[in-house]
Amino acid sequence: MRYLALLGSVLLAIGATFAKSSTGSSVLVVFDPKLNRQDYSLFFSGLEAYATDLSPQSLVQMLDSKINVIFVASPTNTPLTTLALEFGLTFSPPGAQLVSHFPERSSPHTVVPITAPDSKLLSNGTAPILYSGASHSIAPNPLIIPILRAPAESFATDSITEDGADVIVDAVDKGGEGLWAGSQIGVVSGFQTIDGARATWVGGPELFSDDYATQEVHKGVKSGNYQFAQDIAKWTFQETLTLKIDGTTHHLVGETTPREAYTTNDNVVYSMNVSAWNPETGAWVPYSGLTDMQLEFTMLDPHIRTSILPVKGKEGTYEVTFRAPDRHGVFKFVVDYKRKGMTPLRSETVVPVVPPRHDGYPRFLSAAWPYYAGAISTSIGFLLFSAVWLGGEFVPTKKGKSE
Amino acid sequence: MRFLHIISLSLLPIIASAGKLSLQSARVVVSDTEGTILRNEPLSKTRLPSPALTLDSTDTLKFTVQILDDETGKPVQPHQTFLRFYDAQNDEEGIQPLRVSSTGKASFELNMAKPPASIPATPDESVPLRVSLIVGSFEYSPLSQPLFDLHLPVSRPSPKHPEEHTYAPLPEIQHTFRPEPKTPYVILSAIGTGLVLSPWVALIGLLGDVLLYGAIFGGITIAAGKSALGKVGQWRLAKA
């Protein structure tokens, strides 16, 4: 992320609350201090107030130092919305809020019920979520994880009376500010930095309010706001979808300890242990649920890329066996597992691969039998000939006898 | 705290029923650059035009509709009148707002020679865009009406981040090993060994008898010599 050069502008009016989660990682919640904390007691009670001058640079620095942040913007809050550009999120113009005339309802059309999507961040069966506030468009940045998108029929506008239609159409014309509309527009988006720090951007604070959490979406169905707020807080707090590598080893097939160097064409076994954080028990638990992890055996470029699968019976262990390439050199076992919403897993182990030693090649080949036979028979023949020549008697054919 | 005021107002008795809107004379006309009309069809509420409409890169499509109050028949200018272009397979969407005149008439002209920015990318020519009309209002019940399926010329896909593909499994790479060094057939090596050892066979054949006598006498000589040496050794040891 590039740092915005806001040249010394300091956000004096940004309030914040700070919390430490069970993993020990910290969360900073940034919102407008004019809001009354009592209205948000379900979510914010338990967080300590931490009013301080926060500049965009310091907020980004916090992400670098692994403090997770929930950014709560609003339709009018411009300093935060300019910071959002750094994350690839472009908010609708100031004053514009999300409006949806669908579904037909008696509550104001600026309070939009959104069906909870199928997402690994959210619990199954979350009721529709009531939302009001700003919306943002999402850049094609793989670090962004869209959590909640606006409904297809919704749009962002500041005209909330029936005769405001022209304002909306003018927005699309040349020179207009553009129209934030449709299902590609996000309302709550997550962002995960390359190191794994998480930030969640929410377009309005009412999502967390006690009012919305207790309201009914339709007859007898309470809104899913409380469950949703819990889920996104848990994700940002690094409690769900948080993984780590416990250790990696490698060894030859048939051995158990790693070698200093492997020979080309060796069968090598690489194994790693992965744990996930379990928020209920508050501990790291071995996790075998990764089905698409891959191992690369790399020397400048990957020579081998293969999937590394969980071992049945050993929870949390993943193993793969492969044949070392017949190129010698310094190789690396590289695991670079990046998936949206999950902590990135990265591991590199350097291992030399040497060509076979002089006695590592196949010996006593069948093609050499004639040569062995020839050499041995020459030696035996020589011995016998020497014995006969030295010890034998030779009678000359012409005359006389020898001794 | 404007938002909280609005929420508390909603606790007042509910509005009984909002009026209904109706779409009249919805029609789509497809023509090419010369003005020849290729398709001219009224649109029905229940069925999409079949076959789906197709536009070439120089064709023009014109859609017209009139929005009226269902009960009084008076024209209405709703708050939201959008055309939504949606490709469910590739998740591409485009929203185009329409201006509704005071007579309730709205029209949209799509010239493929200069397409507006609201048309989404169509990377797959076999998948059509589903075009629907979304009408929303503060005073009337909202209305969402699918209009027609539209095949547009193939466009470049929407831009993807260069690292996007690393967030999914990458293609597997197998190393092509050098072929094992070829060894000749064992039978050939055996034949070769046989050829190498054949002089011995010949030798044994020619000197067969001589070697037999030599082997027997040699054996006797060795046995006799060993026992003689043994006797001498014992005599020497007894003497010492």
C-alpha cells in the first residue's frame, strides 16, 4: 500500500477504541467520536476508549505492526474515505448514502436489508442484515475480501425524495461523479495485508447499533446484525480463519532425520504441521482442512509443483513424497499458501541437491560381464601358463634328453 | 443523529399499501448502420423474446417504455429507473439509469459503435446479458421486470490483478527426467561372456586327458607333501 501524502493533516476528530482479543492480537476500532457509545452497547461495551490524534499514516503503520483495524466510515466522513483509496476501496461521494426500494417495506428506504451471502467469514444461516450508510466500489486487488455487497437494486445517492430522479441520471453523464449502484458495490469489505494483518471497512456505524440489532427484518425474524458484527469482529480480531505453520521437516524415504544434502533422483518426503486458532477453546489446534495447498521445489524457478495433502490419522500434518530433479544445485522447499480471508502461510527451506558420488552410480552392470570374464580368465590363464612353463618338462624333439 | 430519528419514525403505524406501477408499451428495436430494422418487438411481462437479441459491433438497440400509475393511468416519474445488464455466469453487471420524462416515457439507445461505460464486459460470446428494468419509488411498490436476453460482441474481459491467479491453486509442474541409460539385453551379455570364455572350452577339450591325469597326480602330490611336512614338523618339535 502506498502511503498517502496528506502533508501533516492530522485527524483530530477521530475517536477510537482499542481491544485485545484472545489471540493477543489487538484491534483498533476507528469511528466518529460524536456517536454515543450507549447506542452501541451490544458491540462496543468492553472496548476501552482511546481518543488520540490518528493520522492516516499512523493507521497504516498500525497495520504494519500487526494491529488489526476496523474502519467505520460514514457518508460524511471524508478523511477516512480518502484513506480507503489506499486500500482499493472508492467510496461514493460525500453525502450519498445507500438507498434501496426493494424489498417493499415500511421502514425508510435508506435502511437496506441485505441477505447474508455464503462466505467462509460468516456463520451459516445469518438472518438478513440491516444496513445504512455509504457504499464503495472495489478494485480488483486480491488483498481485498468483499464481505457484504449491496443488493442488485440498490444505489448510492443523496437525493432521498421522489423528485430527485434527475440527480441520479445526471451522475452518469460526462462530468458527473458516477453512480455507485448494483451488486458489484461493496458495503462491508475486508482487507488482509501481505503479512496477515486485517482491516475491515464498514460504510456506516448503524450496522453495529443496538437499534438495528433488535429490529425485525420481516415478521418474526430478527435482523442478523448482531451475528454479523460478531463474525466480522472475530475475523478482524484474527480469531477465525487464522492459521500458522508449526514446523516443517524433510527426509529421505525410509529415513527419519533430515539430511544435509540430497542426491539427484532421490525420493524425498516433505511434511509440515499447520494449526488453526480455535476461538471457543482459545488455543491453537492442529488443522487438516486445507485441501489445495501446494509445495514448490524451486531453484530460481519451480522445478516441481505438487499438492501437499493432509495425512489421514495425523491431525494437522501434511505430507508429500516426490523425486528430486536430476539437476543439481541449491533448491528450496517453498510453501506459499494465499487464499482470500485466510492468513497467508509462507515457508522456505533451503536444501542442496548434489550429483551422485563416484560410488553412487549403478555398478556391476550386466553389459560388463564379458569384460569381467575376459579379465579374470586372462589372469587365471597367466597363472596356469606360468605354472606349466616353470614346472613342466620339455623334451626337445631333435636329440638327447633334458634333465 | 439523523439516522436514529428516521429509525424511531419507522415505529409509527405502517403505511397500509403503496400504489402499483405499470409498464406500458415496452418495445425494443434493433437496427443496423443503414437503418434497416432487424428486430422490432413489443416486450411481454411473462416471456422473454426468443431467440435472444444479438447486436453486432455497428448495430443500434433502442428500448422504450412508459411508466404509469396502475389505478389512475397517470404518468409517473419514479425515483429510480434503471436498466440492469447482468451476466450471472461471469458475474458481470452494468447499471444504466434512464431519464423518465413528464409523460412517463423512458428510452435507452445503445449504439455498439460507441457503447456507454455502463455496459459490462462480455468476454464469453455464448453467454447473453440478462437485461431487466428496475423501477423504485418512495410512493409506489417497487418493480423489477426482466426484459430480454442480449448477445453483445465479444469484449476483453474485465481487468484482473496480475497476482490474482496466485490466490488459487497454480498448475502442477512435473519434472521431465533424463531417460534411464539404456542397457543392452542380458542375453547379449551372456552370449558375449560365452564367446570370451570359449577358448577355455577349447583348451579343456584338446587337453582333456592330460589335464585329468595332471589333476589326479597333482592332488596326490599335494596330499603327500602336506603329510610329509607335517611329519618333519613333529620330529623337529620333538627334538626341541
